[in-house]
Amino acid sequence: MSKRQLPEGFQDLEPYLEWSLATDRERSIKRQTSPMTKITAFYQAVVPRMDEILAYLEQYPLEQVPADAQRLFYLTLSLAKIAPAVEMYGEPVPEGLDTLRLENIDIYPTRS
Amino acid sequence: MTLQTNGATGGKWHARYPELGTGPVPIEPYISLEYFEKEREHIFRKVWLNVGRVEQIPEPGDYFVKDLAVCRTSVIIVRGHDGQVHAFHNMCSHRGNPVVWNAKGTCKMFTCRYHSWTYGLDGTLRHIPDEKNFYGIKKDAHGLTPVAVDTWEGFIFINVDPRPKETLREYLGAAGESFEGYPFAEMATGCSTWEVDVNANWKVCKDAFQEVYHIFSLHNKSTGAAFASTSNPYLNVHELALFGPHARISVPANLDWKPTPVEALARRYGMLALQKQGSSSQGMPSGVNPTASPDWSFSGLIYFPNMCLFVADGGIIMHTMWPLSENRTHWEARTYFPKAKTLAHRFSQEYSRATFVDGVLVEDGGTFEKTQSMLASGAKKQVILGDEELLIRHHHKVTEQFFNA
Ligand code: FES
Ligand SMILES: [Fe+2]
């Protein structure tokens, strides 16, 4: 059996680990390059579990998140990213400016 | 000038500001290089411009550099040992190299990469390598050239005019005053920014943020329904008000909007930057929901020339447009929000950012280059503005006043 990637109780989401991406740019590219069927399948798998997931994640202080919980957290960020595709647009990205042209910087906090 | 009599609502705002007229507006300001050069000399090199926030440079020695092509300079903004914010042209007194090459950092001294002339955080010239090789140079007379700088509610403004005609506060006037006391510092403990160079005149960008008439249409799939309601289908605003060169806009919400499942989740764990229904302006200054409307979503300070600052219950959205030429703009879109306390709160903010990117960067941003290319076609000489587009008209009027001053 392969090593558990997500916290106990969330292993059923492991088929969606391809959405567990650390950077905003990776998540943008994933959204842009995935067909709606895949985006929707991910959405439908995660949304019903979100209450449980967020409650689970809330137990960790921001600076001390174990790797498996971090992976789970990245899934929620991908959900935030693709939710508009499912709930608003019915296609991976809306018509308009290509988001890959954007330079996204978190200007601060550069220190805490 | 006569008002349209086609039974439209046109005229409500015009009645308040009849001096702005109702006629069409020429396209030339959006496509002319000559016009752009006038904007540069009469406006951008004369007025206070927002370049950032104090949170970017919390400690003495923290600095950032702002390249201001439109002012033909690059400016260092630094917190000095005196705790104050200082600004200097980023130009070495020796032979003109920019003293700082990186975009931001922390240092005790600025050392020019070229020949290592060294300057203090106060701009004074401290050290010249092999000084005896120079001809009795007086170091006191060769510090960095200062740029006027001041702060308002934590926002840092510079003015490259060596002798600004007005203080920042005088320039901000009553418009600025009416936003003083909004919890800017509390809201701005976090910041995300998106920057992009677009092939469009800077006013094409700004115009998209000084009217909300387009929301029902351009944003029909995203935020349209959250703002526009059956009783206000075209999102006529609560207020448009003019204050000298600046303006204020206050935007309704659709109280009947039912959040989508993920939006509802995100709201449960934190306010969203562009809060829609359920916003409260309690305890906020007079410019925030100035009409005290229960169906309020956000209010904006449209700062002349190039900043649109929107404040809501949950956070701040700001757009700054930096002209690069008559048909090129560096657009900075920012969301300021309180630093997240939990992972769930981070998720909530991520949703807020995602919808901001889709609904604003992509959808509004998608119009800029398309519009510009047709404005430049020469097919038409003017555009038409409705009553709800008063602030666009106002911008052109203010520009004329600057040109004639
Ligand atoms: S140009 Fe700066 S030290 Fe020579
Ligand atoms: Fe818009």
C-alpha cells in the first residue's frame, strides 16, 4: 500500500491530489488546462467535504501545519480557484485577459 | 446644451453638476501622443501620486523603488533612521546610474553599483571611493535629490514637482477627508497585487472603474447579479459626488442575492474583499456609504489622476494606472485585507482573490486592449456618456483645467 498523503479521514480525496498545488500560478495553469469534466469532478468531490476539511485545518497554527494537512489545504485553494468556473462560467476560464499575463505578488507581509 | 427627452432617467447627476454638460466626449485624449505628453507635464509631474503603503517599509532601512516612467524618473522610498518616510530620485550624483537596482530591500546605506558612491538613508552623500581623485568636491552639496513625500491614512504619496503647489492634504481635500477613519491600517495588514502591462491608454483602464453601468452586462456571469437587482437592474449608483479634481462613488448591493455554495463557505470564514449583500458601514466615515443605504456594497474614492480606491466592509480594492505611453499602461490591481489568522480564513481570502481575478482582472481587463484598438481606428471621433458615467466626463474636464492652469 502506498504511503498516506492526506490526513486520516480524507484519504478518499487522494484521487484529486493533482489539484494539491503550492503556488497560485500552478493552480491558474491547472485550471486553464483542465477540461470542464475534470474541474467539475474535483468540485463535486471536495465541496461536500469542505465543512469537515476547514474544521480540521483550523486546529493548526499557521506556522505549524504538517505536510498531509498542507496538501489538504492546497486542495481548498484549488477549489477557491476553480469554483467560479463551475458556479459562474460553465467553462474553465472566463473570456477576457489571460491570467498568465498577470504578475501576482504578495507585497507584504514580508516579515511577520 | 439640452437634456435627452427620450424618457430615460438621464439627468439626475447632471442636474447636480450642469457645468459638465451632456455632450459626447472626444476620442483624441485616448489615442494622441501629444495629449499624453501634456498629461505628463501638466498632471503627472505636478500632482501627488500614490506609490504604496507604509506597511511595505515598517523598519528604518526598509525601502522600495518605484519606476515612474510617466514622470521620467525612478524614485526610492525609504524609512529613515528618524522613522519617517523619505523619497529620492534614484539617481547617483556621480554619473547618473540608478543607485538602487532591486525593487525593494533593507539596507543601512545605499551604495551605487557603478563606482560605490555611498549615501545615507537621509540621502546625504557619505563616501566617495578615492575621493582625492576628485576636484575638491563638497559632499554636502551632492546628496540624492529629494522628492516630496507625504502619507495619508498609511498610503504613501510622492510629488516630483520640486515645489508642489499644494500639500497632500490640501490636494486630497474634502474627498479624502470623507474617507479618513476607515480602518485602513487594520484592513491592510495583508496585500496581494496583480500587475500587467496592457496595450491601452491609461484612461481606458480608469474609465472601467469609475462607472458601474457595465456590471450588469460585462460581469453578467460573475458579480452582475450580486449587485444589480430586479428593482435596480442597471445598478444606478447611490451617489456620485465631485470634490475638486476627485470624486466619490457609492455602489448598491442586491439584497436578494443568494451566494453560491463556495461563496457561502468563504463568507463563513471571513469577509470578502468585495462584500456584496450583508455589508455594514456602521461606524465608518462619511464617505463610506454616504447615503446610509441598507443595500450598500462598497464606496470608492476616485483620486485624480490615476487611483481608484474602493473600500468595503471586508477589505480594500485599489487600482492604479501608470501610463507608459499614449497606448500602453502599467496596471496595478491590489486587494488589501487583514492578515489571515487560520487556514480556513486563508481559504476564504483565496476565494475572494480568485473572484477578484476573474471578475475584475480578466473581465474588465479583457476590454482594455479591444477598446483601445477600435478607439485608434479613427472610425469615430467621439464617445457617448450617460448620466451614470458622470465621473468619466469629470475626469476630462479636470484634465482641461490642468492643461489651462
Ligand atoms: S554612477 Fe554612481 S558611483 Fe559612479
Ligand atoms: Fe468592472
